[in-house]
Amino acid sequence: MTTEQDWAEDKQLFVDGRLEQLGSISAEPGPLAAEFVALAGALLDAGTVREVLQRVVRAGRAVVPGADLVSVTMRAPGGGFHTPVETDELATRLDELQYRFDEGPCVEATRSAGNGVTSSNDLAVAREYPRFGPAAAEAGVRSVLAVGLFPNGDAPRMGALNFYSFRAGGLDHMDRDVALLLAAHASTALAATQACTAADLEAAQLREALRSRDVIGQAKGILMERRGITAAEAFEVLRAASQSLNIKLTQVAETLASRRGEL
């Protein structure tokens, strides 16, 4: 059974760069490595953006033991923010305070250059967050760490991965480095999932466009045959029927093609 001391030692070796001490090739991986291996497999199985994010916040709670709450901030194309997933409802309330005040680590992590890491060791006395800090402390949260998605990417980023602790100083430099690694995993998985979703949507739209073109072509052919008119005249007949009936041109064409025997 992995203890908190095992986690602390494993994380310290990772952060210090002493990877050779994490065990030989034949040895069992440490708890941190094992968690990231499991996360990689889980992300491969995720089929939607929400599934990716759910797996990431669960992993975040596991690999950053100092974090009592984990959430993901996503930035809308227009610039607004929302929290699609979290480990606890309180995390969403804390995120939303930052959105409302337009200040706080999860907002700044999407805008800051470099690693996109922002944090506060004690929100009760944090002068950089004059409105969010006291409100968070009153809710029982004392320290926070947020990492932009992508780390080392250009701002504004797509969002941020957020960690909250009930203790002042509850998130240290080791947690920051592990959070950066987790954010990189999350960003890569999100980009891949969004690309697949966009490709699927484009393919579906193309299939629908081809189907619509085919059915309109069939309807035009029927009108040309039955009425002895040109292709342009047949299209005008379909367009006029669409406007008169207030239904899509494709629907008019589908009805005509399916009832050709009645004409």
C-alpha cells in the first residue's frame, strides 16, 4: 500500500531530476509514475472533451495530495469562462468568484505568459487578489495553484487546471511541477479530442451536403422529365415551393422524390 511518505519521496526524486533513483527497469514504478501511466490509458479511452476533463480532475486529486479540490476552467471563444468539471461543488463556486471579480489564479493562468502558473500561498492575506482572496478564505480555502492549458503556450490559453487547499502553504513547488506535467497531458488529450470532434463534424456536414445535393438533383430530374423544362427552371420550381411552404429546399426535394409515382 502506498503511503503519503512514499508519495512525498517519489515526488521529490521526480522534481529534483534524480529519475535514476526511481527504480531499475525491472522494478515496479513509483506511485507518481504509476498514476500517470494509468492516466495516459484513461485519456486514450476518453471519447469526448468532458470525459477527458473528468479523468484529468480525478488524476489531479491523486497526484497532488496537497489539493483538497480540483477543477478545470475553460475559456469561451468570446472570452468568458466556465467550469465544466470539478471534484467538489465548492471548487466551482471558487472558480465563479474569480470569473465575477475578473481576478484570481484560474483567470490569470489563461492570460499569463511563460508556464502559465499562478498561485497564492495564503489567500487570507494575498494582496494581489483583494476581492477573491478574502472571499476564498471565508469559504475555507487558503492556498491555490492554477496552470494554464497549454503550459508554455501562447496566451490566451484554452483554460486552466486549478488546485485548492484548505491549508495555508498547502501547495508547494513539487505540486507545481507535477501540476505542470498533468496540465501538459490534459492539453494534449484535449487538443486531440477536439480535433477528432471537429473532423467528425466536418465529415458529417459533408455527408449531409452530398445527400442534399443528390436529392435535389433527383427532384430536378423528375421535374425536367415530367414538365419538359430546363435544370434552371426545375430548380426555380423547387425554390418557389420551398418559400411558399416555408420549409427547407431539401425537404421539398425529398418529398417530390419519394412521391414521384403519384405525380
